[in-house]
Amino acid sequence: MGGRAFDLNTPPIPHHVYLRLVSKFTTLLKTLHEVVRVAPHAPEKITHGDVDILVASPLRPYADEELLALLGAEQYIPGFPTANFAIYEPEMEAYVQLDICMCLPEKIEWQTFHRAYGDLWNILGVMGRRVGISVNHSGVRVSVEHIEKKNKKAAMVHLTDDPRAAIEFFGCDWEQYERGFSTVQDMFDFCARCRFLGVEISRRREKIAVESSRLGASRALCQRWFDEYLPKLMGEEGEEERGIELNVHSREGVLEEALERFDKRLDHDMLVGMWGKDLFDKEMWRKIRDLLPLGTKRGNLVVRALSKRLGEEDLGNGEYGAMCEAEEWRREREAKWTRIAKAEWRVILVALHREAGLD
């Protein structure tokens, strides 16, 4: 929350104070948690809005009051996964905000990695999104384009939450990442070697303005990347001098590579199959409802009851995958449930009336 959770004087934290507070708070939190992590901060940062610490695996149950006393917090905003604490800092003669994020043990390394170096993943993420790759707190995902057009969330196939695998998939150097970045230029040079940088390179300048406007307002490093570094990279230096190979990747090509690389073909086929099944079922029930000698309201009641039965039946049939795309399977499915609807709609309506106490 950038140090703004409390109605208190919480000015920017000088870097030397921030480092001292990180050391102090991590030491204290290790008395309560097996795992305590702090993401590396952005290079050249001289002030910080707050202190962010991630924790996992409590050593024992503890009450909020114990944690408040341990930290010396005067105010507290409970929350999950992140809680906020206001702690007075004498050197600053002001309060500092500490945000503690409770993580699952198996997720804390990824979540620390995803927060690392400030805007790093905002910059890489813009390049990835153009080929259907996104990165969030849960991992790297690839989006199925034809599903994304209708439902972005439903289109995602999880690929990995392994930090090294993520860096290498983007075409960047893991050893360089582990060494860290002493300057913003170092971090930008690292990002510029992302293999997705060359996507739609002929329209790069137009896209710079759009992305800069969207991200730059609140993300200073993003603004520098789009407004300063990227135009210079694309316009003023030759490709040999950059040492960067600019490639055009198609979404379909990246999708196929990702599925093979991370062994997610089955997950993809299941998602596509179930999406197709859901669309088919929606149209099937519309047709069936129109066939019944009922008005819209009663027809919807019958269809709702039948679709619930179908859903329960589907749960017992296991994985569908590509089967849902087969024309013969669809014809048989529609014919079966059309017969059932025609034969049972009266019985269903009577049962619904009894349940509603309308007899």
C-alpha cells in the first residue's frame, strides 16, 4: 500500500533506515516463523514507502497482541494475506508502515521472486502479454487466445512457479539475475534481452506511448523504461551494438512451445475441451427450452433442473479433453438430453412445484 494505510505521518523511509528496519523486523519475525523473506529492492532506490516482509510456516500459534508487542506497533490493520502495522521510528520522528504478507510455504519463494526489483516484472510482463504470457503472484501463465476474447480468466493455463524456469522462459540470464542489479541501467539491459522484445517491432513506437501512459503514472521505473530506455534502444543504436536479436514470435508458436516445455498439453486440452463443452451446452439448452411447450419462465426452470443433473453426471465421467470437440459426441449429447427433456418436463415441473410448496 506504499505507506498510506494509516492516517499518520508516514514519510518516505531513507534507504539507510530501511535497511536497518528490514534487518530488525526479519530478526523479530524469525522468532515466530520458520520462513521469512524480503524481496530485493529496485536498484538506486534512495527512499522506500514502506517495509514489505513475507512470512510462512508459523513455529507455533500466536495471538495478534503478541505480534503487536513484538514489533512495537501502535496501530494495526488486520488482513489476509497482508496485514499492516504502524511503528514509530525515533530517527525519523515519524511512523513507518510495515506490511506482513502471510504465504503458503510452497508459494513464498515465488511470491518473493515476483516482487523482486520493483518494476522488473511490470516491464517483462508487458512484453510477455503480447504473446499471451502473463505473470502474477501465482506463477507464469499462458492464455488461449480464442477463449481470452470471451473470458480472460478462463483462458489461463498455469505453466510454472519456479523462478529460474520463469527467467529462462523469457530468454533472460538466470546467473545475471542472481547476481542482482546495482544500477537501473543494469536492470534495463537485463530486460532488453527478453526474447519477446521483438514482438510487433514495427509498431513499437506507437505501443510505447500506450504502455507508458498505463503503467508510468504510478511506476517510475516503468516510465523510464518506456519513455527513455526503449526509444533509445530501438532508435539510436544499431542491432550489433545492442547485442540483441529481435525476433517476431507468434502467439500460437509461443503457446505450443510453452505447452511442450512445461508439459502442460493435457491441461491445455482439458481447458479447451471444457470451454467448448460449456459453450455447446449453453446453446443446447437454449434449443431444448425452445422445443418445450412452455413459456420462458417455466422452460428455464426445467432446463435449470436438467442442467444440474447433467453437471452431476459429467462429474462422474472424469476427464474430457478433446472429446468435447468431437462432433459425434456433441450430437449424441444433444439427442440424449432432448429426449430426456421431452419425456420428463411434466414430472420435473410437478416436483419443482412440490418443493416450492405450491401444491
